[in-house]
Amino acid sequence: MDFGWLSLLPPLVAILLAIFTRRAIPSLALAVFVGVAILQFAGDQPRSWSQRMFVDTPWSMVEEHLWYAVAGGGSLNPFAAIASVVSLDFRGAGDSLSALATSDHLRVFYFTMLFGALVGVLHAGGAMRSLVLRLALHVQTRCGGQLLIWLCGMLIFFDDYANTLLVGTTMRSTADRMRLSREKLAYLVDSTAAPVAGLSLVSTWVATEISYMSEGLAAQGNPQGLSGFDLFLQSLPYRFYPIFALVLVVVIAATGRDFGPMKAAEDGAAKEPEDVRESNLPQLHDAPAWTAIVTIAATIGAILFALYRTGSVEDPDVGLLRYWGQYVGNADPYNALTWGGLVGLLLSLATTYWCGAKSIGPLIVGAFDGMRQLMPAMVVLWLAWTLSRLTTADFLDTQGFLGDWIREANVSSVWIPTLVFVVSGVVAFATGTSWGTMGLLVPLSIPIAIASSNDPTILYATAGAVLSGAIFGDHCSPISDTTVLSSQASGCDHIAHVKTQIPYALLAAGVSILFGSLPTSLGVSPWWMLIVGCVATFAVVRAFGKLPSDSAE
């Protein structure tokens, strides 16, 4: 059934309510209810409106959509799945347990809780405080602290989830020590996660991006004879938003200037004593800094090893760079992150206990405290997944509605990359998923670019624009899973993170259009425009950004 503009209603309800009420959970829950109600009233069941609204809609919301958003497939009976887990009958539990055990969404819960427990142990053992004190000897300014967080985000380039959780949780104490607001930490984390993973030649994004590009090329007969990997490489300099988003982070960090809601957040943090915003996780011991360093390094190592063990290559007769790009891109990131979190948790317990903890009990309590602090964010994430599922082609088809609009638009080829960037951003913003946006619009937009012009620049710019727009919309959306994870890992109020990040994302997007997609579609070299865009980004921050109130005095 074609729901038309009604398919946009649930995402709009979630976004507008979340912004105006600053309460993510009720906003998302009401949006899910609205989406399910639309589906119920679209049917032909011989039932009254009151039965559909107050009986069918709540029941369908709980049984079909909320449960399915986590289970991902198989039986929709949660009781059978829970019973199977309790009995540990993993082989004979059937579809219900299979869905519960293998769902990607449920595995996000697994490794997020493991990372929360890991950080809780490091805090309880005092290792995080020792590490922060050691870093403070070398990084003693707010600008230096921001650049350190940016550098850590750049180093963890292989997966956006790993980047978000590792950098956000481990740099929280450093940000507090440097009197950076939690909103600034969440922005730094979010803006160096998906952009880095999306641009990296070796990441969990690569195989998916190449696959979508191959589909788009095949749909139009591939007249230029490009492979998906060739188009992936050619589109890199045209991915203006993630590039300028990373540049903006450096400019903001190096100049110490902010604007918009972030300026107010930084003013408040700069005036607070150093210990006011410190983590409220209990600290019971004083483990040395090396225990935190070893634990974090081992966690990253375990993730990389698991990516290696679960990766594969379709065509081994390629260059080294392409080989490893395929290998890591085909790996199972959820498996890798789960194993990495487990290794890190066990090692943190062992090293902290070995370094003088009198009892393992307080460390276990610290682990549960770390997990407990993540529970509200997990509820937000669950509701966001449910709403995102309602926007798919199986239900309201929000993505298809917006995709049809771009397909039917009759515009000059010069405007196609910019139009694709904007539509991709809107789709990702409304649905909360950059990957879902890429899956819909990459195979759709590439044939449009090929059919509209023989100039390969339009093709490269369009491919880069759809991937850039997906990340842009994802950054702005309060229902995006990576946005939720960034705020939870940084210990920041979710809506506060969204409101403070949007002006920066809009700046990077504006620079991407004015100094990226538009001039390059007219034939200007993307490399020149990258330089001009960097200068423009610095000029805007220098002109409109202001130092925190204590630094300006």
C-alpha cells in the first residue's frame, strides 16, 4: 500500500517532539505508536476505530514491532525465546532463539553492555583516573584535550561503533579533566566515527559501499566499464561532507571557538571546578595507568583479530590495498566488537585485581554500575530501531516515497549531485539509518547520474554525494543509532547532543554544497575545492565562533 506523505509522519513526530520536549524516550514511543496506528487503520479489518486504536495498535506495537526490532527474525513470541535462553538449549530452540542470539541489534546490546562494564571496572579500579593524570602531564589545555580526542577517533578507523564506544567511554574522564562539556565530547566522538569509517579503505563499511555501487553500475549497463571498487576510489575526493566534518572538528579544537548551543554548553563547563563533572562511577582503588592502556590496547587488538578471523575475500588476485579492503569489509563487526568487549572486561578485572585490589567483589559492582548507566540509552536505541523498521518498504516505505521523488525529478545533470546529497540527508534524517539510506539511494542514484550525462565527473560526484548525505542526515537525526551511541558513550543527554551538533553539521553540509558538489559538477577539480572548503570552514569559525567565557576574559 502507498502511504504517501503519511509515511513521513512518524519520523517527524519523533524529531519534533524530541527537540521541543528534550525527552527522547516518550517522543520515540509516541512516534512508534503513530506509525503502528497508521498501519492498523490502513487495513480492512471489520473492527471499530476504538478497537484499532486502543487494542490492536498497542498489541501490534509490542508483539510485532518492538520485539522484532531486537530479535530481527524468526518467531515473534518473546516468551519462547526467553525460555530457550534460560534453558541454554541453543541448538534446539528453533527460529525464536536463533533470532535472539544472532540478531545484529541484539548483539549491539551485548557489546555495548560489555563496554559499559569494562569502563565501570576501570573507573572502580582507579585506572582511568591514573591514565587521565598521566595524560594531563602532556595535554594541559582545552584545545589540546580536544585534539587528543580527535586523534584517538582518527586512529580507530576500522568501525564506527568501535570508534564511538572506545573513544567516548575512555575519553570521558579526560574531557572532564580539561573542563570540556559532555556535549562537546559527544560531538567530537560522533564526528570522527562514521566519517572516518566511511572514508577508510579498510573498514567494515567498504564491502557494503562497493556492493551498492556495483548494483547501481549494473542497473545502467556500466557503459564506462568501472568496477564497484573503482567507483569507490574515484568517489573519495567527492565525499565532501565527511571530509569537511573532520576538518571542522580540527578547526573547532585548534581555535577553541564555538558557536550556537555548543557555545553555551562550553561556557558552563569552563566555569565548573574540575571535579564537578567527573564520572559518578565509584572509585575504590588506585590501579596504575598502564592497566588502562593495556586493557584498551588488548580490546582493540581483539577486535582486529576477530575481524581477521571472520573476514573473507571474493577475488584474491587483486592488489594489497584492495585485498584488505575486501577482507575487513566482509568481516562480522558485531562478532568482533562482542569479543573485543569480553576480552577487555576480563583483562581489566585481572589486571586491576593483580595490582592491589583487595577483593574482586567491588570490581564486579563497578562493572554492573557501568552497565546500569547505559540502560536509558539502550531503551532509546531500541525505540529508534523500531521506528527505523517502520519506515522500511515492508511497512510505511518512507525511504521509497523519498526515493520516488528524486527519481521523478527532471533536473539538469549539474544539479544531480547536490540534489542527491540533500535527498540522501533527508532520508537518513527521517529514518535514522545511514546504511539503509545508502542501500536505497546508491543503486538508485548511480543509474540516474549515468543516464543524465556522459561526463564521469557527474557519476563520481553523485556517488560521493549520496554517501556523504547519508552520514550528514545520520549526524542530525535524533533517532540514529550512532547518534544515540555517541551520546550514551560520552555520558551526554541525548537531545542536548543533537541540538548542539546540528549547527556544526549544517555548517559542514553548507560548505560541502557551496564549495563541493556545485563547483565540481561544473568541472572544477575536487582537490582545489577541498582546499578552498577548508579555508572557508576556518573563516566561518573564526568569524562567528567565540572562546569560552573564562578564556575570553
